[in-house]
Amino acid sequence: MKTYFKEQEIDRIIEMALEDRTPFEAIKIQFGLSQGEAEKLMRRELKLASFKRWRKRVSSKVGVKHRLKSTHETTRFKCSRQRAITGNKISKR
């Protein structure tokens, strides 16, 4: 496990962990954090109530955060409504 993450990396890990469709495997691939390590980071970075709410939601949805158990047929990590970023400018609707 990488012991030090930049603030932007921590924010992205938290964002990915909070998304229901992003599996823990994606966090492992991109940042080298296992599920347990991601949970430790979440516990450290979130308020206690926010962490408990997130943990309860993740625990109640068996298989949602694991790619092999998930019912989603997608293999990509981004939302289908996400626009492409070109030239460092975010496309507007």
C-alpha cells in the first residue's frame, strides 16, 4: 500500500468509494488499495456519522461494490452521461 497520497488522490479515492457502481477492484487497480485499506482511509477522512452511513449502505448492498458479484454489465469505470474532457476544458451541455 502506498503510505502517502496527495490531497487530490485522497479526494478521488473517497469519490470512487462513495459511488455505488465503482467496484473496490477499480480502486485497487488505480491506487493499489485493498477494500480494507480503502475502508481505513474512509474512516480516517470522513466524519464518523458519514462513515457509518456509507459503511451501512455498502454492507447492505451485497455485491454492488465487487465487480464479480455485481449485476452491472459494464466494464468501464465512468458514468455513461459523463462528457469527454478535451483540451483541459470540460464540455458543457
